[in-house]
Amino acid sequence: MAGIAEAEDEFEQLLRIKMGDANEEQIAGLLALRATLPDRGARAMALAEERLTAEALNARNQQILERARTVLGDDQYRLVFGVEPGDAVNLIDPNVFRRMQNAEG
């Protein structure tokens, strides 16, 4: 469990480094958004049960990023995520994802 707590602490530290402590409300908003997301174990179980596609997962991730954009505003969003607001961010390569699913059976 310490690994998860450390990762969460790293996320908050990264936000504070990039945004500064003067943006406490936005940092708190992003941390609250993250708290609404299922943990890694629950996500892995849901993926196995739902048999989602890479495209569906990328769409879900994009929705989360859009929620983060609402919390941050465009300038802070660029600063934190390093991409332009509204740009598609595809974290999952569909070809790699399909190969992994096929390998698992």
C-alpha cells in the first residue's frame, strides 16, 4: 500500500512544483478529481470484466483530462499536462492493446 501512497504523494508534489503553492484551490480540485477515480486494482478488474477497447479507454481518459481542464483552466492545464487544451491524448496504442488482449487469450 505504501507504493500507492508514494505515487499519490509524487502527483501532489509534481503539481506543487509546476503550479506553485499559490494555486492551492486548483491543486485541491485535481486531487479531489483523482480521488473519484477507481484505484489501479479496481481498474484492472473492470478492464478484465468489460473487455474494453483501446479506443474506449482513450475516450474515458480524455473525459478525465477534460474534467481536469475545467478545474485548472487552459494555462495551468498546459503547464501540468504539457499539451494544448482540447488536443486528443491517446495514452493507449490500439495495436499494442489488441496484441496484449490476444496474448492473454
